[in-house]
Amino acid sequence: MDVVIPKVAVPVRNAAPLQPAAPPAPETSQDAYAVFDQRDEALIVDALKGRYIEEFVYRFCRRHRGADGKIPPECACTDVVVGLSWLGVQEAAREYKGVMVPVEKVIKKETDDSVEIMCEAIDTKSGSSRIGIASQPKKLRLRTGQLLDDEFATAKAVAKAQRNAIRPLLPVTLIKAWIAAKLKGANTLPAPTPPASAALPPAPSAPPAAMTPAPVQSMSAPTHGNGAWHPSVSQVKRVFGLAFGNNVSRKQIKELVLSICGVEDPALISSRTSYENLCAIIQRGGLPV
């Protein structure tokens, strides 16, 4: 006699739909710092090669990050980390008009693997100063894992050390206003509005017979108060960057600037033509045409 075992249907549970993995929780602010530092290196190299990308402010989101480290347009997160780029620190210091980094106080140390730069930034308005230190590997690791000599290692270390020294001297209120202005697309900080008590009373109107038409003034503002052209902070950095890349010493830079442009400080050059001639000669290792 055959024994028949009844078959009982096992209830089939509907498989839960697959959910995308949740993004990793933010670890520390070091994530943002690492991304900002990498993008600073790219800006420094671009400036050394004569390419200028006016990226003054960085925005970092741990949940949405593009291949280049930038935030995609669809990101609407409210905990985005915002900071000044290397170029933004330089430009903010220029508008602050009170920070200097003495060249004679720059100290360079080298090991077999890295270059270390220490410099001092001084706030001439308050008299306070800060020390900036940066260490840069001499080898550059490619995405393939290959190591190559980094020809810009010293220049990167100098720029980062200056950034690290200047940044703490800038007032927090200035940095916040500067970042807000740049995110809105403004070229400079808005001029402060004088208080109502300081406003001058309106001048009494002259009789109609005494009124004369005001002279027409030009609407184009000069680059500086005297109307002369002067290099920007980035263009001054380009001079020293080209010098690093072409083995031109600081003493030679001073001599070249004096002989070609008639001044000792590259920031005081008043001719665009002289500035371009200076850069061309430095690119040839300091040799004239």
C-alpha cells in the first residue's frame, strides 16, 4: 500500500523592494578639509601654468559629491560645508588690506619624501601674527597607483603655508560677508551703509540763476586710485610660481622686476606689458629675449 504524503503549499512572501544604500554618516570635518585641500592643489597648479579659475568659495556635501568633488546642482542639503579656497583667502586678504607675509621669514625644510614650509602672516592693523605650516609630498600618486615626481611640490607647500597663516587673521565677520557676496555673484563686498546720525544735512539749494550744469564724469572706475594698472594677488603669485618652476631665485626675481619694471615689488608693477615681459623672461629661466 502506497503512502501518500499531502503537499502543503508554503506561503510565498513578496520580496521587499530593494532600497538604495543609505549614504554613510558624516565622520568628521576632515572629509571636507581633504576635498578642499585637493581642490586647492588644482587651483595652485592652474595658477602656476597661467590658467586662472576664479573659484573663491568651496561647497562640500558628504551625501552628494561629483567626481571633481563639487556639489551637483540637484543637491538641496542644508548641512553643506562652505569655506574659502586658496584663491579666496588671497582675495579676501587683499580686500582686508592689512595682511602681509614677510619673505625673509619663510623657512623651508626638505626630507627625502616631502617639502615643509613655515611662514608668518602679520596683521598690520592689530599687530597680531600667525604661523602657517604645510608639508607636501615630493611624489604625486596617480589614480593608477603610479608615483611620479611632483614638480610643483615646493610651490604647493608655499601656497598652503601662506593660506594656513593668513586665514586665521581674517575677521570672521569679513569671511562670512565675503562668502555670502561671492555665492551671490558679487565681485566685491558691499560698501557699509553709514548710520543715519552720521549723514550730512542736505546742502541749501542755490538760486536758479546761480545753478550751473555739473561736469559729466566718466563711469569707468580705474583699477586703482591713481588709475594705473597693477597685478592682482593671483598674478603676483604667478610670478613666484613661474620662478619656482624655472629655477629662478628670489634674488633674481628682485633684480628682474627692478630692471624690467622699475620697482622691487611685483605687486607695484604699473604696466601690463612689463608684467607679461617679466613672466616671459622668467619662463626662460631669467634669460632675456
